[in-house]
Amino acid sequence: MSAPSRVVIVDDEELARERLRQLCTRHDRLEIVAECPDGDQALTAIDRERPDLVFLDICMPGRSGVEVAQALVDEPNAPGIVFVTAHDEFALRAFEVSAMDYLVKPVDRERFDQMIARVERRRLASPPVPANDLRTLLEELRTGPSTVERFVVRDPKGHYFVRVDDIESATAEGNYVALGDGRRVHYVRETMRSFEGKVDPARFVRIHRSTIVSIDRIARIEPLGHGEYTVVMRSGARFESSRASNHRLRALLR
């Protein structure tokens, strides 16, 4: 029997790493040899551990997953790479064309199992994707759009989409972000930092550590004194800003 595949998990979000770890432990053929919160540590761990497979988050502060992959593409014994993305439709199309695999956050157990089966089949029978194809894909990812058009929401009946155009506010609630559209609230498993990185900064503004609002849906901004404000949305929802974020509101008022 051949040795298990050595795995490195790379993601700046602890919850995302935990989810991948849980899914990996269900497979005897996978052995996690390192977990890394950023691209620099990932390259060090990959050089040290020589893994067979790397789960690599595309969007990370500092060195991104794309830059990590670019550093590995010409290595003679480069590991297989499974990119982890958050509803980036451009990336998904690129992966499909290039026959590379990917996972979409939040990672689904059935999808993960299907991906592992494909990776094992390719490892045993298929030639690797040509380096030129990988370079083309990485360049497309590097220059492609970085914002999303919709978020996927899960409920007991299945999945549905919330368009970014319909979002009035996003507030942190534990391990979720609550997306308000003025009528109801939709819960997505995201961090505020992750959500903020997926929406257009020209359309959304962070007014508090736990609150982001749509600029176009602001009805008025009321001063509270001491440099603080209440932001009133068109739906009537009210949010208080933090002093640390007030420079953004003052910029809007100018």
C-alpha cells in the first residue's frame, strides 16, 4: 500500500483551516503535515515538508495564494494545488478550463470527497497539467476581478443567492455575517474581513468593527458629538459608527 498523501493547509482564516482539517481527518489517505496562515509561511512549510497536496486560499493578506502558486509552478516536484476560493466566478471558470481543482467556501463535505477522489485518480493515472497552462491560469487569476456579485446562503431547504446589489448592511454575528436587505436577514459563514474583501470599496463602507453598509442605501448621517455618528439607512435601520471608522464617513460627507 502506498504512503498517504502529505497535505499542507494554507488559509489566513482559522475557521477555514479548521474546516479543512476536519474534512481531511475523515480520509485515511491524507496526512496533514503543516497548517499556515499566510503565503510566506506556506512556502517555508512546502519547502520543508515536500507535500503531495496543498489546499491554498486564493485571497490572503501579504503574499496571496496565486503568488504562492506562481513560486511553485516551475519546481520539478511541485505539489498538487487545490485552490480554495469564495464564490469567485471568474476563478471557477478558469479552473474548469485548466482542469485544476478548487473548493468553494464554506467547503461542502460531499464536494470535498469528490475532489479527493479526482485528485487520487490523477495522481495514479493522469499526467500533470502542463506548466504553461498553469502559468496562464495564474495570470488570469492575478488580473481577474476580485469582487463577487452574489453570496450563497444555506438554509434547511437548500441554497439560495443574495445579490450584492440587494445588500443594505452586513453585521458580525459570531461565526457568521448577517446580510440585511431592508426586509429580512440572511446569514453567511464569513468573517467581516472576508466579506469586506469581496465587495467593491466604492459601494460599501465600514463604519464599525462589526458593521459595513451600502453607501447608496444610506438615507442620512446624524452627528452624535465627540466625532461619532448614527448612520440611518433607507429601510430605517440605524447603526452607530466607531471613532476608528469616522474618517471614512467624513470623507463621504465631503
